[in-house]
Amino acid sequence: KPAPAEEVETPAPAEDVEKPAPAEEPPVVGYALEQLTDPRVWQKLGIPAAARERLLDDATFHEIFGMDKQAFAKLAKWKRDNMKKKVGLF
């Protein structure tokens, strides 16, 4: 009979390690709709105009657009733009 092979413990992949966000995305911070529709505020904070809706907190986003951010992102650009225009985020 061959001798049993020694068990070598392989480290599990670290699932809780944060992956760096892509450079073009601003850090995830929740802002009020009033802050994101006031150019004096969002420009002073350095928030890109096209990224403002992504900085709403999830509850406010759902209240305004009637869907979560993932569903919104799947819409055609023209639909997203029209919805953003209605709330002053375009």
C-alpha cells in the first residue's frame, strides 16, 4: 500500500478583500438630491455631472426613479437621460 499523501492546506481566497474601484468612478458616498441638483454644491465637491445619480443613497434613488441602481443602469441611455432630466440630474 502506498503511504497516504500529506495534506497541504491551501489558503482560501480572500473574499472580504476590497477591490479598488475603477478610476473613473467617484467614491461611494450618499448625497441628498438637493445637493446633487445644485451646481454650486456638486461642482464644489468635484462630482462629475454624469455620475450624480449614482451618488444618491439607495433608498432615495429607488424613491426617485422607482427602481434600484442596477435596473436603472440596464436602461437605454436615452431613457436614463430622460428620467434624470425630470429630477434635475441631467
